Amino acid sequence: MVELSRADFDWLDEDDVLGHAWSLTFVRGVDEAEALRRLGAEQADIRLFANEDCPLPEAVRAWRSGDWTVIIEAADCSLVDSEVIDALSAETETITIFENVNGWSRFEHVIDGRVMTSFDPVDAYFREGEEPDRFVEAMRAAGFDPDTVPDGDSDIPGGDGSLFVLTALLTGVVLTRQVFDGPLSGALVK
């Protein structure tokens, strides 16, 4: 199991690497090109983009680590759509985390188009899906309290950092600032 804490993701607060709206979708068992093709990219349109050269919000980038490919959507979160997730999760599984411009975030685990576990980090006690309690222990390890209904004085977990820790615990994929900066396969898909 990966040993991490929210402090390992303090760089998210220091830099505006993802913008004010973003989504990250972890797709199991497909490579970068296949993940981008599932979003509608043609093979001939897939090329390397450095973070500073990536045309936003029209393009997304992909990075592979182990058995997972991460679709990085910076400065937008329009890929958080059931039809898009259905295409990405066909015959496999996905984990999507995102935050929109209003600061609303979400975690969603989907297997072959079926939502298994979904929750808002602020209300981690209220989980939905076919297996809402599937990741309760990992949620606790990531800093979420999946058992307590928060009152007005409750501490909210470290937002983005907790979501990043949770996905790292579940996938073994640890995202760093260097991953986002490096040239990655990408395509215009929107």
C-alpha cells in the first residue's frame, strides 16, 4: 500500500497547476492512446503537449503509471459526464475526481458504466452507488470521516489533497508536480 498524507500534495495549494476547474480520470488497463481515442481523438491527432503548451480547455493529456492511465483535464471539468465516463469505463473501471469553478468536488468509481461508489468530499458520510461502502477504510486512511454527519464546526478534510491521497491509495498512482509539467500525450477532444 502507498504511504502518503495530504502534506504530500501541498504543491496543489502552492501552484495553479490545474486551474480553478479540473478533472482527473484514472482508467485501468488501457494505455494513453486508447484512453484518448475513447474520448474521440483520432490516432493522428495524438501528440505530446508540455503543460505550458497545452491548448486549454480544448485539449486533455494522458499519463500512464502501472496499470492506470490518468486523463488530465485542466482549466475545465466538462469530461465529468456520464456518457464520457461510460465510454472510458467500458469493459474496465475508472476513478474520477474533480472540482468545478464553484469549488464543488466529487469522487466517483465506475465499473463498465455502473457507478459503484460516489461521494462529495464535504459530505463523505453520504455515499451513493451500488457499493457505497466499498472504500470506507481507504477513505479513513486518506483523511475523510465516512461515518460522521458534519455539524457547522466540523473540520473538512484537505479537499484536493485528500482526494489525491485516496486515489493514490486505490490505484498506486502518485501524481506529482513533475507529472503535470512534463510532456504528455494529448489531443484536442472538446
